Amino acid sequence: MKVKLVVAHPRQNSLTFAVMNRFIDGMKENHHEIDILDLYHDGFDPLYSLEDERDWQNPNKQHAPVIRKELDRVLAADAIVLGGTICLPCSKPIWIKYGTWVC
């Protein structure tokens, strides 16, 4: 299985990265492929611009190359795992796997 792992934490020596590394070890032991997107390291821009919104319903919309690259990575995955500190009532690292919250 090909897994897209999205992680968000500014420090690589954090609990988030420790959990992520253990997750990766387990996935590799079971012969799964991991594609990691580190939102901090890769310079992810969370702002949603007017240009992003333009023609959003057009299935033939031509996205910027950086957007197209990430869309292709997401579409290639069999599963998506999100890991990082997420702003919710419990402000500790939360891991989401297949729609399941793990606090």
C-alpha cells in the first residue's frame, strides 16, 4: 500500500516526529511505501488565495506546477495519514488514520 504521510511540526526532535518515525518503521516492516510531506520543511503556504478559488469547479483547471505536483502525490496514495499538532480542544499531537482520531 502507498501511504501519503503529512506531518506538521517545526522541530524534528519533537514527540510528533518520534511518533511519525515509529509509524514509518512499522509501515516499512510491513512492506508499505511511504511518501512524506513535511509541511514546515517543504515550505507549505496555508493561505488560500483568490487565484486558488478561481474556476474551482472546472475539472480541466490548470493548476500551478507546485499545486499539480502535490495533487498528483495525493491521488497516487492508497491512504493518507496526518500527523502533527492540530488546533483542537486537546492541543497535543494528534494522529489521524483512515478518519480515526488518536489522541
